[in-house]
Amino acid sequence: APTLTFTSASTGGPAPVQSTVAPTVASSATTSSSSGASSSAFSVMSSPPARGPLSATASSPKLFDSPAVPRSEPELTPDGAAVWVVEHFRGRRGAVKEVVVSLKALAELAAPEGGVVGLRVRNCEWATVEVCREGAAGCPPIRLGEVSVTSCLRMDLRCGAANTVELSRSKNVQLWLQGKVPLARVLQSSDVTLACATRAVAQALSIVTCQSMHVNLIVPPVNPASGEDPAEVPVPEQFLTTISRGRLLTAPVEHAA
């Protein structure tokens, strides 16, 4: 092994003393560990250790907050909007929690203030939240404003007409749209299905996705009496961006068969 020579000299003393020190080479061992499937809804894969003294360790984020009491009730927000809040309902496979939202109660709450009504679903797992359709028996002719689903796992939402539907930080969620919804936003979510009850509902829908994957749209056939099955169409995840005359042009990537 190579050696390093250091020379120390002292004034007025004996001859310089030379000492040799063999350099030490730090040895690193790569340790790999395997674990089963993560119980969290999202599992982040750890990246390989970085070269050098620093290495990044990825962790799995928590999808849900600390356990809390289930709640399903209307409330009036400070801005005068009536919102039905559904949160902390946890079922299990074979025992799904079912929650029914009363549009009549929302309408009565919003009437004095003249505000809109909305629906907020948060921190639910293995649950089905159902809002009766507009004009159905026992339901007032009322249209939902904003419907938001946040931090939910393995749940279904069935609602009628609404101004917007927003899904964020969720996984394995099915949205059954039984009335026209002009805009649906899917943010930081995966394995999402938007099922339209009629062809008219599908044609009126616009979808905005951001940092999401495996988003599918179920569209009924043109002629329901034809016996054809609804078509399941994936929302594009890959895009191609080009520069034309100094402007960016982005279009979904088409894969030829």
C-alpha cells in the first residue's frame, strides 16, 4: 500500500525525524432490506444510496390524520355557504360504511343565508357516500356547488349535478356522476374512475389532472338500447412538448398499435 511521508524539523536539535503513515481507506457496505407491502395507501420507493457521506432516505407519507370520531352533518361556513361534511368513516373489506347526504337539510341551512351548498369528504376509507340525485323522490331540486374529496382510500362517491368536483391526495376512488358536472379536477391521486351516468353527462365534463396517474373515464354508449357496454377510456398521462415559433405546444402521446 502507498505510504505518506511527513518530515518534522526542530531548531537546534537532532536531525529531522521522518515518520510514515499508511493511509486508511474507508470501506462501505451496501445493506439491502426487503419488506412486505406497505399498509399505507401510498408507498414511496427508496432511491439507491447516494455516493459519498450523504444519502437520502425516502419514507411513506401518512394518508390519514390521527383517528377521530366519524362525522356526517351540515355546517355553515363563515362565508355563508352551507356545506355537508363527511369525515373519518372507516370501514373494511366486506363491511363498507354507507353515508347518505341529505340535500333537504342542506337546502334548509342555506336558505336563510342565500348561499350555495357543497359537499366535503375527508379521511374516509372503505366508505360509500351517496347524494340523492336532483329531482329524485324526497330530494329538493337543488344543485351542488363544489364537491371535494380529500385524503380518501377505497371509497365511492355518488352525486348528481354539481358545479365542480375536486379529488386530491386519494387513491382507489370511484366518482359516479349522475348529473352534469362541467369540471372535475384530479390532483395528486391515483387509480381514479369517473363514471358518467349518461352520454350527455360525459360530453359536458371537462377533466383537469395534476400529478395523478391511472385516471379512467367510463362513457356510456351512444345508444343505450344497443346493448353495448360502456367504454372505459384512460386519461392521458404522457405528453409531448415541442417549440414552434417560440411557443410551447403540448399534446398527449399517441401509441400506435
